[in-house]
Amino acid sequence: MTGMDVTVRGAGIFGLSVAWSCVRRGARVRVVDPGGVGAGSSGGIVGALAPHVPEQWNEKKAFQLDSLLMAEALWRDVAAIGGVDAGYARLGRLQPAEDGPPLELARSRADSAAQLWGDAARWEVIPMDEGGLFAPVSPSGWLIRDTLSARIHPRRACEALAAALRVQGVEIVSEAPDRGAVIWATGWQGLAAVTNDAGRPVGTGVKGQAVLLRHDAGDVPQVFAGGLHVIPHADGTVAVGSTSERDFDDPTSVDAQADALVDRAVEALPLLAGAEVVERWAGVRPRARSRAPLLGEWPGRAGHFLANGGFKIGFGMAPKVGEVMAELVLEGRDTIPEGFRVAASL
């Protein structure tokens, strides 16, 4: 493969999604990552594809909505071509609703969701007993349910994309020279490189810890309670996460903070009491200074581009990120929102 249109550096969810969109447009692509597929934070276990609240609409929320609605077709096609299932299912989400003004606010968001999401999804407030067996405890007796949220198994999603790319003739290698346009999707360490290049902070890494429990909940909505995501996966496990740690010494060490996640999950969902912990995981997620994905040309480096800063919403944003980056690199068509550009984080 001496002729190459695009070199993607980074085999996490952004890098693989960009490679996929480029290949689907007929480009010759090579993916390069010394650590292999999903070696960074994309190799995690949580996988909450959940929307921002449907109010105070902005370009970030609109971009995310488009991306979440693209996901089902993307993961279906990836599985059909590569033969690996990413564990995707759009099953919705349940959240306990606080009593008083927060409950009224939650109810009012049903109208804004109808306006902003249209017929694509619903936001509603329901009695707790309508939430099913996997409903979280809600002191008010009410739950917020949305039908836009979906689950995915991050590690398997990266494996699924890698398998589909290989079927399409894409090499995924540990080392290779730059050929063609170069897209840097290199996570939190990549943000550090951009910061060094710019001489100003562009972003940083935020460590997160998560746990995986043995519990077969079936095909039920995920739960978001007290800042905690609880995701029932298709393989009979439930993922719980994550912590947010700005200060850390070891990016992959797991400590008592992970054990505390289990206690919080059981408080929200008592049926998880006694579930076996089958895995503890830690990794560092790339957070751009703007808190939005960092997309576009790398300033001062002709032919080099950035796709970074997925932070906690990278998997949900990935389908649309892949699309806009492929349009920019291959077609010269720039549809990246202003708030996602490198300048927004400088």
C-alpha cells in the first residue's frame, strides 16, 4: 500500500470512525497506533450514548443529535461487513426525578424535546413503577425517560470497526510513515502535543475509573443517577462509571474510587447488591478546553488535521465526527461547527 490518501494516527473511536468514513468515500487509508486498537480510553467498558438535555439549543447539541441518530445504521453496517457486533442498542435511559421545581422542569422538557428532537425520540416523566425491574430508586416516585439514549460496548465497538476496516483493505499497524493527509486522533497525549505546539493550553486528560458487574439485566434502558452511568450490556454484564480525576499519577491504576462506584450503583439500583465484580478499568479521556470535540486543520501544519477531545461523549459523537472530517480532508468541504474548531480551545 504505497499509494495512500489518508494516514490516521490513533485507533480509538475517533480515529477508527474517521478512517471508516474516509474508506466509505473510496479513499485509501492506513491506521497507525503503537498501542493497537482501543488501547486508550476508547477501550473502556461503560458505553453510554446519551443526549444533552433538550433545551438551550446550540451547535454542540444539534451535532450530537445528528450523530446519535446516525449510530444505528453505522453499527449495523459495521457488523454486517466485519462480522463483529459492537453491542449497540437504542433502549433509552431512565433518571430519577427530584421533587419540586426540578420535577416541573423535567416535565417542561418534554415540550422542548418534541420541538427539538421531532419524531426521532421522546422525553417524558413517568411513575417509577412503569420503569420496569431495572428502574432506579426515585424519592419523588417519578422517573425521566428518554428514548434517544443507546448503549454500546466501547471495547467491542473499536474491535468491530477494526474488523470492518480490515475487510475493506485497511491496514492497522503499529508504525508507518505519513502518507497523504494525516489525521491525528491520539487522545489526551495528542492534546498535550497540540498544547506544546501552540504554546497555550488546548486541553488535558481526565482520568476515569469504571467497574463491570456480572448481572444479566436483559434489554432494558440504561440508568443515570447521581452523576453515575449504569449500562446493562448484551453479554450479561452491567457497567458502572465513571469517576472524573483531573489529578492522577498512574493513568491506568484502579483504587478505592472504583469500589465506591459499586456502592453508589447499589444505592440507585438495589437489585445489583452482591453482583460479582468481573473487571475494574481505568483510563484517561481527552478533554478539550472548549469541552467540545477538537476538529479541523492543525494550525501551522499543512496537510495535518485533528480529531480529538471526545471526553465523555466521544462514542456518541463519533459517527458525525467521522463524516465531517472525511468531508474536510477528502472533499475540502468544511462543515465543522465553530465551537469545535481548534481556535475555540485556544
